[in-house]
Amino acid sequence: MKFHYCGYEKAGEMPTNACQFFYECENCKAVLKPQAGDCCVYCIYGTVDCPPVK
């Protein structure tokens, strides 16, 4: 999957055993947070849909 924000993309792996609530963009240094209704930053900024929450 790719994580993208501010035009910058970074390949990485989404954690499967926990939610990641914050992520600092390596390019612009913005601290990203999930939006209301999302469980983690990958749900909104990732290029792959999050797995269903169990």
C-alpha cells in the first residue's frame, strides 16, 4: 500500500494487529490523524481500504 499526503507518497505496510492513530508526514512534517468514523490514519490517507474492524 502507499500512504499519501501533500503530494508525497511513501510505500509501507499497514499494521494488522493495531490501529495507528497518528502519522508524521516525512515530507511536510504534518501530523495526520484519522477523521471522524475512521479507525486509523491508513483509512483516510492510505491507498488500500482498511480491513473491517472485528
